Amino acid sequence: MTKNTKSIPVNYFGDEHDSGISIEKISVKDFGSPGDSEQSHRHDRHSFFLLESGTVSIEIDFQQYEIEPPSVIYLHPNQVHRILAFEDVLVSSWAINNENLNPEYLKLLEEITPAKPLGLSKETFSIMYEAVSLSIKFSERKSDKLHRSLLKDSCNALVALVISQYLDQSKRVEKLSRFEIVTKAFNDILERDFIKAKRPTEYAEKLNISTPYLNECVKNTTGLSVSHHIQQRVILEAKRLLFYSSKSVKEIATELGYDDYPYFSRLFTKVAGMTALSFRNKNRD
């Protein structure tokens, strides 16, 4: 499909008085026609979807997922996605921006990025379903004196429920080895600073450790070097911009912190296995 947007489209959630919080229940007819649902985009806030019935095929950062109920889908604002197909869908949706998120929850969400859809047990789904139903009722009681507080607190409770599911499926921090703790800290900084910091030494300095030790930790944990992870993160962002926008390769290089355009071109070819233009053309009809 031809991309004619200068940058990746952002879907802005509608909410009363620009509160930064939205919550609703959506049936299949609310998705619009299949053609409308194919445009790739980001969201302007952290968004969550509790799939109650039906099936959804979704593409998130070039990975396709077939989702069946009961399940929950979390999308970070950075993640580019599009619905490929759906059938008889009933989903509860809530979204919240950084300003309204509990700071502890925001930190945890950043740590589990990139997130993938999660299947839920019947018991967990039941709890989450009751919580989101109550939150929707709170959102409808606009005349309540503490309406905004009720909405914010209930939405944060829902976020906490989702985070707990991701934590249950991953190692607890207290169980991590020293190598894993360092690697996790590196990944957190990488997600935040990959445009500005391109050298392993810069990350080692931020962590107050030596570069050889950082490499040892990351390689022991993941099997791959620090440089590999930096390059992969940069090229993922480049792929997003190549696929979902009409920015030139030179513009993308500059946006990602590379003044040396030829170097960026060589790096993309090395990591992606093809030139940036070949990648773009391959994904056009």
C-alpha cells in the first residue's frame, strides 16, 4: 500500500474536556469497514483492550498476532499497529496519558515495553471484566462531584491489573541475577535514549559501570552484544518511519540522530539485510 503521510499517523482518543482518560465498550460495528481499519497508526496515550468475545488479527511493529478471548492487549504510545481482520468482536477499551498515570505504573509500563497480547485465565478475566464495567459506570456519572477522581483512580486500578499479569509471566526483579539486573537497566535507558546515545560507552557511563562489564552482562543474559541491541532498536524505528511515513531516508537518518547519511545507509543494510529503499519498496503494493 502506498504511504503518503509525512509522519506516522497518531490516533487521538476523544475524551470529555481533554481529560487524558477515555473508557468505553466497543462492538464490531464500531470498528468501521475493514478498509478503514487497515491504516497503521500510533495512539496518543497508553491504551488497553479487554477482548471479551470474537477474534482479532493485529499487526504490532511488523509482528502479527491472532488474538482470541479472553485476553488483554496493551499498546505503548510508541508501538505502531493496525487491525488486519476481526470477527464478532466485543471489547472494553481504556486509555490514559502519562500525566494521569500513577508514576509507579508508568515506570512499570515502560519496563515491559514492547508488550504483547496476553491470554487470561477465566478467574482473571472475570475480575478484570467487573473492574472495567464499574469504571465505565463511573465515567457515565458526570454529575458526581469527584467524577474526575473516580475515573482516574478506577482507570489506574485497571492498569495495575494488566501490569500484574505481565509481571506474573516474567521474572520478578528480586529473582534476577546481577547480569539480568544490569541488562534490564540498560534496556530501560536504551528505550529512552537510543536516538541520542549510539555507543556502548555512553550507556555504561549512565549506569556507572565499565563498558566491558556492561557487554559481559548483556551478552551473558541475551547472547548478543550491547552494540547489537542499540542497532536493532534504531533500525526498528527506521523501519517504522520507512513503512508508515513518506519521509525520505535522509530525513529519517537525521531524525534518528545520524548526520552521516552514508553511514546510516550502510548500517540499515547491515542490520536489515537490504537497503532502506528496498525495504520501503518491498512493502508497497
